[in-house]
Amino acid sequence: MRINKNTIDILLALDDEKLAYIVGTVLREAGIDVSDFGISGNDISALRKRLSELSDEELAETERRINSGRRGGYGNG
């Protein structure tokens, strides 16, 4: 899975329910707790704010963590 500013823009364009579902699912599958990003799972406005503030370095680290947490090579492209 590629995580970059374009990916974040697409996520931020989603309604709250879809955003929470997608982000939660991807992070859980990768073994990452949303609280690792300094927000609670139910605070969608904090999730949106944090996503919009991620630096290029944080995006690269998030991509690495998501891709390394997936099984069977999924998400490596």
C-alpha cells in the first residue's frame, strides 16, 4: 500500500463513517493501534486533523509499518 499526500487527500475526502472504517481496518490488519498516532479511536475530527498534519517522514514510516504488518506480501505496491 502506498501512503503519500495524495492517499491522505483521498481519505480526507471521505465522509466520517467511511474514513473511520477504512483507517481502522487498515491499521488493525497491520497490527497498529490508532492510539499510536495520539488519538482515540472514536475521535474522527482528531483523526482528520492528525492525517492532514503528517509529515513526509511520518507518511513513509506509516507506509513501512503497514506494509511490514501485512501477511502474504499484500500491500507491497
